Amino acid sequence: MPARDAEVTVLRRHADGFSPRDLDEAGVQTVVTAADLRAAQAAVRNVTAADDVLGYIVDLAQATRQSPSVQLGASPRAATALLATAKAWAWLGGSPAITPDHVQTMLLPTWRHRLRLRPDAELEGVSVEALLQSILQQTRVPL
């Protein structure tokens, strides 16, 4: 939480007419254009994924669904999201194809909010992060 004085300053700015939607007034500067973003999206679509890596993503998703600690596991849509984030991560690193390392790197940020643990597992101190780390360790990684 911000300090009280900082919150009063924020409220003062709003009371005086500040609009967070006015990006120029907020001091926000353009870093990339819409065309730059479209070009990046197109480049990410060109990152390839081998069948064994796609199978790895499916195996990870199925492992969440089979875990006794999980009430709601990773859906096929979650698997698609992991594929998309792994492709973006690969592109950012200059790789033309995703690897298991890309999948592993993006698993937590992509799935952390998508799983629901059983109440008894939460009471026992199980966390989604620990569960996903365990699944990563137990799932066979393609070569």
C-alpha cells in the first residue's frame, strides 16, 4: 500500500481534473507503434512448434487434471495459452522454434491463475506454484 501522503497526492491530482486516460498529460510516451505490435504478432505466429513439444504441453495440462490436489486443472484453452506465451518467449530470445525450456519458463506465469486447488490441499499448505513445479519435475521432457 502507498503511504497516506502519496494517496492524498493521487486524489488531489484527480480532484484537480487529472484524467488517467489522457496519456500525454500522464507523461506516457510511445515506445512501439500499433504497426510494430502487428509485426511482432506476425513474427510470433511464424515461430514453430514440433509435435513432441506440443505433446509435452498436453502432458503438463493432463498432469494438472490428474493431480489429487487440483479441483480444476489446466484446460485445452490453458494449453493454447501456454503455447502462445512459449512462442512469444522464443521469438523474444531469437529462436525460430519453441523448446521445452520455453514451455517451462512460461508455465508458471501462464497457468498460475488458471488452476483451482482443492480446499483440503490449500489447508495442507499446497500452493499452485509448488504444484506446478512438482509437475514440471515429474513430467517427461522431450529431447
